[in-house]
Amino acid sequence: MIKEIDFNTIKYYWRKYLWQDYLKIKKIDLTTFDEYSYEGLRNISQKLGELILSPTYIAYIIDGEIVGTESGYKTNKDYYRIRGLWVHENYRRKGIATKLIN
């Protein structure tokens, strides 16, 4: 079953499975550089907000367990950008990712 979920739900699976190696990498605080000042980042995010419609968060559920997730947003009226596609390793190669994308 495919069901729309909220950000907090998908974030749990992203952190546990999709981002596990990424979260181990030491982060650089870009706000310390002049070209990445808080004001500059705020302006960029404001402009992006005008271009990007609300994101969607979708889960593929089997027997009450989330075994795959997909997130994305429309970039314009004809295109959708996929972000955060993940399928649990025990359920891969079964067409779940394709179903989430479709």
C-alpha cells in the first residue's frame, strides 16, 4: 500500500537508512563565510520558496511496516523532482521504487 506521510515520519527513515553514512561526515558551517551569510541564505531560500511547491512524502507499507519512501516536489507545472528515494534492502528488486515514483 502507498500512503502519503508527513516530514517527521519520513525523516526517521532517512536518518536511519538513507543518511546513515552522510550523518557521520563532519559538517562545515557555511554561515561563517561572507558569501553564505544568514541574510544571503534567507534570500536564497525565499527565492526557492517561490519556485518550489510543497513537497510530498510517500511511504510504501507492507504489513504495517514502512519498507520504502519517496519524497519530491514539482519544479514547474510539467516536472517533479524526486528526493529521498529509499527501499529497505530486504524489499529491493521487487518494483517498490517504481511504484513509489509512479
